Amino acid sequence: MGHSRFGDRSDVNLSELSFEAIQPSLETSGLTAKDVPYMALGSMGVWSEEPLPAVVIAEYCGLTGAGLVRCEAACASGSAAAFNAYSAIRSGQMDSALVVGVEKMRQIDTPTVLEMIGRAGYYMWEFENFGMTFPAYYAVHAVQHMAKYGTTEEDLALVAVKNHKYGAMNPLAHLQHEITVEKVLSSSMIAWPLKLYDCCPITDGAAAVVLASEEKVKELKVEDPVWIEAIGVASDTANLSKRETYVGLDASVRASRMAYRMAGISPKDVDVATVHDCFTIAEIMAYEDLGFCEKGEGATMVREGETELGGRIPVNVDGGLKAKGHPIGTTGVSMLAELTKQLREEVKPKMRQAPMKNYIALAHNTGGTGHYGYVTILRR
Amino acid sequence: MMDKSLSLKSARTLQITYNLPISRTSKFWEGLKEGKVYATTCQKCGKLHFPPVADCGDCGSSEVEWTKLDGEGELVTFTEVFVKPASFSKEPSYIVAIARLKEGVKALAWLTGVEREDVNVGMKVKLVAKVTSDGRAVYEFVAV
């Protein structure tokens, strides 16, 4: 796999940024660009000038001729690309495939980024007249979770503090500094009750992983393969108003149950997880939706350090979307790259390596406000 | 290094305005101008839809009738948007709420005429039609 440095990457264009992830992913898998029969790209791309990024990136990286597709599942586009490539291999048509995520979000101004993402609910009923933003979509979940379960703004801040702690240990992360609860609580209001430090940053970045069939893995003599055990997929209504509650994301519940069933595991078997913490409340809901705890107990998990390294199930010890950054379509692929390193016990620096017992890892990637749900289970 | 990043400003700019087709839900938009908020009821399965639809995704029927909503409801959740999208940049901060109406459907709209400090989950609200100063037919919640 390959993974660019995340952050403000105004120093490179879309293709150059993709190359930073694609070239190492090919080198470490023993393939050359000419060997790749298929590439699935996860990218929203609405902030970049190229409407056909898969084609442009393929040409730049020497992949022309391979089958190509750009997958859209909002913030889960990277996982959608992985599912697409995985399915192509499982069908028997492809023996290997490259999964790439790339996003260059900082090519346009911040209000326009908010505009593009805010439109990504149900434009007609949520944006045209009401100007919903992404922080606002998650804020309505935070408000109901707080009203129903007593979750506090301090609990939300604890998620940010935890993820920044690990982001500070990750040389590829966008925000590599630690923060305090006080700093989160005193940061500027974005969409009440969510403040600046409850929100992930606007980030550029690319990640790539090579998937291959069992046969191809043997042929390539890959020493230490990590296997995709399952990819669970689900969705929820476009209109938030059509959902029963706002204390969780039903698509996460259903995608995770599908993945657990396919992999034949339960949540307690997971050694390490990356969850979709685009906003702090999202991580608390994810603990509950994924079955790491009962509904309403997510805040307790973070209060008691159960998702820290050394806790019951370390979550987002790469900094998460919150500190590592969330280049929309890249995130799902970045999660696979991070968890592959975790499963191989080769995380650098070593201090953010999660201990392995079952060698099972889980990636939870949400598109929109639970519009798209993807849960991937990896095993070494 | 990043401070020294060089970039070109693209010479080609784009301004997009979408046409939003409302032929099949025109009664809804006309109703708003008359002070009424309509939902649609599927004539085959009885499902009440809000926002209104011309086709029932639940049973596949396209036989729907208009049902005027009373508007009374109870607030389910809300937020106040401070950092706004580009096209809302001239608006002061606004409260967006989701409420369950007594007919059973929920709606998402601005809650106006009240400060956020006075807004609570569970409070009574009313969904009302409104024509904005720039002539757009919309709907919003007001506290009751």
C-alpha cells in the first residue's frame, strides 16, 4: 500500500499527489503499473478541475489501458472503490486491482467547500432553502444524543483530544499537535453544539492499496498478506427527516452486522478499528452502532479510555479523520492502509501500534450523514 | 515549503444555476404561496409522504393525493448554523430544526422568531408556509 502525507498539499496537483500513493503501493506488492488490469478510484473531486480524475491519474501513473472507474459514495467513496475492486476479483474476472483514493479539497475557498458538502444531503429539501452544512447534519445528531443519553460537550471534546494525541504521533497526519478539552470547548462555534475542534479539517491526500486473488498473492510471493474477510454495505434515507432517530446511523448498524456475519466474528474479536469520526459525535455513535458498546454508552467508552491504546479496543490510533484529516474519497483507502500496517505490526512510530490478539481489524466508513455505510473487516 | 507553493488561477470560470423541475409537485409550491403546507398521500397503500412526492416509493403507485398538513408538531432536534455555505453567506446565523408533525411525518426547516437558548427538544412548534422577501415560497417552523 501507499499513503501520501495529508494536509495542505498545494505543492502538488491531483496526479502528482496520487503518484505519491500509487507508486509505493505497486512497489510493495511486486507489481508494475503495466501489470495492473483494473483501477477503482474513490474521489468526490468536486473541488478539482478534472472531471475525469481516474483517466488523468491513470495516464500520469502509467496505468492507461487498465479498466477504470471512479466510485462515488460521498465520504465512503474510498470504501466503495475497494468494494468495487474486491468484487471484480471475487467474480474471477480480475486477478488483481488497484484501489486509489484521492482528494484535493484545498483548490477552492472554504465557504465553497462548505457549499459543496452542504449540498450533499438532499439538496432540494435540506439545502436549497435551509442551507444545511455537514457540521449541521451531525450537530442535530449530537443534540439528540445529548438530550437522550446525557452525553456532554466535554465528552465530545474527549474524542478530539484522543484523536489529536494519536495524530501527533502520525507523521502523515494533517494536524500533528495535541489539544486539551479546554481548547476544544473554547474554539469557535461552527454548528451548535459542534465547535471548530469537533470537526475534521479540510484536507488533501491520497492513499492506495493493491488487492489480489489468493492465486495471484502466491504468484507474487507476497510474504505477509492481509485479507479482506468481509465488506458490509448499507444505506439510509437522503432526507434526515425520514429517519426514526438521530442518536445513531442505521446504515452503520446494518453494514457492520452484514460484515460480522460474513467474517464469522463478533465486535469483541476486533483488535483495532478505524471509525468515521468526521465529527466527534460521529465517533461516539460509531462505538454504539458497531456494537463496541450498548446504545447510549459511547461517551462512557471515551471517558474511561476504552478506545485508547491499552484500552479494550483501540480506535483511530492514526489520528482518525479528526487529526489525520479527511480527504473525502481517500479516507476509506487510508483506513485500509493504516489497518494493514497495524495487522502487520509495522506501525511507525511503534508507540501507536495496537496490540494484536486475533489479528482482526475493522474499518468503518460513512458516506454523507449515514447515507452510505461501509464496514470492512481485515484479517492477517 | 508549502508557503512557496506555486499555482495558476484557472482562466476559465464556471457559474452554475440548476433548473429544479416542480411540474409534478406544483400544488405544493402553489400551496405555500396560499399559506398552506401540503403532503401527499398514496392512494394505494395510504402512506403519507413529506416532503411531497409524485410517486410512492413504498408501493410503486403513482396515484397520490394532496393532504394539507395542520402544521402542529414537536421538536425532535435542532442546531444553529454559524459557519455558513458560500450561497448563505449574507444570512445571519440560522436555527435548523427537525420536528415530528401530528400527522406522523417529520419535517426539516428553519425555526424562526426564537433564540437558540430558548429552544428545547420536545417543545411545541408549528410548520407554516411563507413567501420570502425575494419571492421564494418556503416553509418554516415557529414556536407556539
